[in-house]
Amino acid sequence: MIKKIISSIVITLLFVTNVFAADTTVSINIDNKVATIKLDGISDNIHALQLNLTDENGNTDIKFTPFTSYTYSYIDEKNENGVTTISIVIDNGGALTENGTLNIGDLTFNNTPKLSNNVSLELVNLNDDLTGNTLDLTADITIKEEDNSNNNDNNNNNDNNDSDNNSSNNNNNNNTSSNNGFSGGGASVNRPSSDEKTEITTQNSNQEENTNNQNNNSKIDIDSMYPIVKQSNFSDINTHWASDSIKFLADRGIINGMSDTEFAPNNNITRAEFITLLAKLDNINENKYKTENFTDVPSNAWFNPYVDWASKTGITSGTSNATFAPNDNITREQMAVMIERFCEYKQFSLNNNKEVINFTDNSHISSYAQNAVTKVQQAGIINGRTDGSFAPKDNATRAEAAQIIYTMLTIQ
């Protein structure tokens, strides 16, 4: 099965059973219906893996929530005679870890699982002729008696979230809906004027990765930067206006669906979800990032490394010195600011391809966003509405965000 994750490389994986990773251990923490999985002793030259587990309680429709966003990840389950075999497949295109520890993610079951401590693990070294190794291991399983309800952030599927959201300037109501697959929640979120000011703040001068991203615009090869890693097959975008853009990004692992067959193009996107898209475009190593600067970004939240990356590169400064508002729907003007700063950080071009549009609601665009809106509009990345307005406080859909990212890439 693991061959599927690197099917674009025409080489046969050679799996051999040995004690190549004798120090590798598997830890599983079962908290009610959620099993959190961690690996230790993983070599830093491992790029892909497949972990096989057995649930003797026979759960099906199991959901997998990675702790970090890999180039490609999925689970497969097979139920026979009341026992379910679960396979987790991960491919990162680069090293999975640099410190030997890999927090894989959460498996969420319909009922409390009974996992066998006998597991198998296949490790693939892409630096050594794609030679793989199969290990039979005994997992260290810990079962908590009480349900920990404080880690709901990890129940968000790491599918790329890509849509704008209506943020009116009223009371700051947090979006508390459960957002699976980076759907961003469907409700509009009212945001105070102080939130709008948050994107005004001076960009963080700590752009430590910028030297690694000095791209000459005349030499940018999008296909080389973002090679195809899989073939998406979403049944709900066949006749959608953004189907080509969605498929382009999904095939390259930049954006994911709600499931293998559903993209939900008309769902909204949150601030954390949009930042995740940009971080994936930068091919970051999530293990290098962790922020404790924002009170509303838990250390174990799936979006924590992406928020940290965005803060350190100056792409966003949060909604205040202490908050990021990760679950708030992103506004069109906030998205314009993040796109403009991302292009500056990556040295992508924002040429004046179009005449400036005098939007009918220019006066409604926050002062911090006016310059960014003009730049991305003239570059042809974000346009106004058919009624002549820009709608700066309106939301975008997952499809709109995909179209914006696609356009930003293809004008280079």
C-alpha cells in the first residue's frame, strides 16, 4: 500500500525485514474514543512510512487527524470477523523528523477501541534507493480513564483550508463549530475593529527562512516547485467553476478535501486554515515551529506550527499582541494582506497587470489593507464583485481561496 504514496516515482520499493531501527518504539495513548500515536527512534532520513494497527473492537469509519501536514497522508481500514486492521500511510517528500520523535496524530473511533500492542511499521528511506524496512513492534499502550475534552483543536483534519469568511465589525464572537477537513465552519463571525488593526502591525523582522526562499521570478518553475504527488478525484467539483484550480492544488498536496471524494468548495475557511495553505506553499518543516505567543493557539493544536511560521516570517501578526483568532473566518482584505506579504517573502512577482479598480466600497477597506488590496488586484490575483465592490469584510469559499492561490502561482 505504501507504494501508492510515491507512485509518481517509477521505482519499485524494496522492503526487507531487519532490525534497521532496533530503537524504534510506538506509543499509543487511548483517551476514550481517541488514540494518540507517537513514534520514537525514527531516523532523520525517513521520508515515508506505513503503520499497521489492529482494533479488536472492530470499529469502522475511523477518522485520522495528523498532527502535522504531510505531503500525503491517509488511512485504510479493513474489517474482517469483527476485527479491524488500520493502516496509516504518510509521505512527506522530505524528512519526517529531525529529532527522532514523530507525533503522528489522532485516530478517532465511534466507540472506545481495543488496540492490540502488536503493530508493524514500514519505513522508507528516499535517500537510499527507496529501500524500505518492515519492523514488527510491541506498542506501549496507555489508557486514560477520563475523557480529556480540551484537545478539540486536534480534531480538525489537515486538509488545506481555503476560503474567506464574513467578518463584520461588531462583537468578537469566536467560531466554536467543529471544523473537520478545514471546512472553516459555515457561520459568519463578527469581529471588532481592533481585529482589523491586527494585520496593520509591522511585519516581524525575524525572517530567518527568507534566505532559503530567494526565488528569481524569471526562473520560477511551478511544476518543479510543486510536483504532482497524487491524483485527486472529488465528485463535488466536476461542474464547479474552480474545478481546474482545485484539482491543480490537490494533486500537488497543497490543498486537501473533506474526504477522498468530497472537497466542499462552497464551505468557508478560517484564518488558521488559510495560513496553513501558505505554509504548505513554503514547504515548511512543521517540527521546526511551535509558538507560545498567542493565548488562543494551544501548543498541541494542529495549526500551531503554521501560525508560528506565519508570525516569524511577518505574514501575519495576529489580531492582537496575544491572540491570533485561528477559528475566525478570514476576510477578503485579511487574505489580500497575507497574499501580498507572502509574495514579498517568497519574492514572487506582483506586477501591475491590470488597471487600478476604484471599488465602490473603497472607503470600507481598512487602512492597513488598502495598499495590499491594490497590489493583489492589479496583479490579477483578487478581483472585485460584479456590482463593482470589493467586499473587504466578506468571506471567501474554499473554492475562492483555491482559485486565488492558483492564480498567484500561475502568474509567476
